[in-house]
Amino acid sequence: MTGVTLSSADLDPRRRRILFRCWHRGIREMDLVFGQFAEKEIAALSNVELDEFETIMAEEDNDLVRWIMGTWPVPERFQTPMFQRLAAYKPDFEYPADALPRNAE
């Protein structure tokens, strides 16, 4: 999958905005993870889940890719079912362990 396949026509404005942001992250690997997750899950997420998802989305892509790929440990604040669901959409590719983890918060 390389781009949006879900029509946003039936989504409310918040979900449309999130779907767009998921496919335009800045790092292609994160486009794939977030985009595929949103394609499958966004319509059914509750408002509380959308809040948590947007909090995750606000993190730096370079940190997210390392947490999702397992290169860095996931900070405790993101050791949640939502983050696990998101991380399950990681594509089958290797990401280099090019740096030591920052201080986990």
C-alpha cells in the first residue's frame, strides 16, 4: 500500500484531517504505519481513542520510527493498547539501529 485508498467523504472533519496527516508524516515509513492504521481503524475510533492517537502523532517521526521498529524502547507513557495497535501496522522492513536511545520519559 502506498497511499490513501479510504474515501474521506463519509468521515467527519476531525477524522478527515487525521487521515490526511497520517499519509503526510514526513518519513515514508511513518506514512505507511500511520496511513495503514488510519485506513483500517479511523472510522471506528472513539473520541478518547482519537485524542490518544493525536497525542502519539504529535511525537517526532524519528523517535516514532525507532519505537515502532523496536530500535529504541517505547517510553512508558506510550506503552498502551493504542500504541500496540498502531505498531502492529509496521511494514516488513529493517530500520538501522543508528543511535542510542534518548532518555525515555
